Amino acid sequence: MKSDAVLLHVPVGVWQKMIAYVTICSTEINGFGLVDVIGPNEFALSDVFITDQVAAAAKVEWTELGLALCITDLINRGDDPRRLRFQWHSHVNMQAFFSDIDTGGIEKWSGDWLISLVVNKHGEYEVRLDMFKSLRIRNIPVTIVFDNPIDPDLIAQCQADIAQHVSQPKPHKIKVTRYVPGFTDFLDIATGDDQYA
Ligand SMILES: [Zn+2]
């Protein structure tokens, strides 16, 4: 991976939520998401959701009112509405690419920058970053990094299971016997530490 690549970290749970919307919905569907800058050329997506929209088999349009209500919601819960920097939509079973309609929609974005993603029901996707200020830079390639943090409760459970069931080997004396032809009994030939308790 090139060091100057733009990375978008996506927790697996957030990705699954988006894919669930896409899988369940028989038409195109559009949503947004919250993004934070976590480093140079590095972003993190923390949630995806849908707003009021008019969706058809091959077209979807979010409403200004739906987006405005969503922004009001963010403000009401003390969140920074500028975190709304991610827009995604589904092409249902069609190829996942940015159509002229999609790029036309991106041009209308009023923020400083936006990460856009188009996905389909097969899980194929394209993702791009657009800068609007101070320079207008279009279609900067973005690489998604899927983050899969382990749930802290699950870690605690596994630690308890390991403490209960897993112990360290204890050296102990064993007697090694071997059958020697001509002798009627097994012959003790050695004793030592068992390395493989
Ligand atoms: Zn589209």
C-alpha cells in the first residue's frame, strides 16, 4: 500500500449496517455517515444512516428537508454537524460506479470535502474523496481499511475461559519402558522429565 494513499477506516459493524440497508432495500437507497480525520490522509467512518428520500429502481434522491432534519438531530445531541462527510448509495444489482448523476450530485456538496461511496448488492464498491476548498480536487482514490475491533466483553469472557481451562505444562518424572525380545517382561530402561505433559 502506498504511504500517500488516502485511507478510510471502516469498522466492520458500520459496513454491515450499510450493507444491510442495501441488501434489504429493493430499490436504490442513499445514506450518509460521520467521518473524522484521524491522521494525514487518514479518515475514520463511525456511523451510517439514512434520511428521507425518494428512491426508484435506478435512481435515488435525498431530500434537502431530510438532510436538514438530520443535521438538526446532530446539533441537538451535541454532535458536530461538520462530521457529516460521507455519502453512500446503492446501485442495487447494477455495476457500482459513479454515474453522471452521481458526480453531478457530488458537485452540489456545500461542505469543504466529501467522501462518496457507491455500492451494489454484490458488495462491489467504489469510493472517492472530493475537495471543494481551498482547491477543487475531484475523484481522489480512497482505500478502505476494514477495522474489526474485538468487543471488550468478549475479550473479558475469553480471558476468564483461558484462566479456567488453560494451564502451563508441569515437568514431572516418568518411567520409560520398552519391550525387549527375549525378556518376558517390559524392561525399565530410563527415567526422565517428560517434555510433553
Ligand atoms: Zn449512482
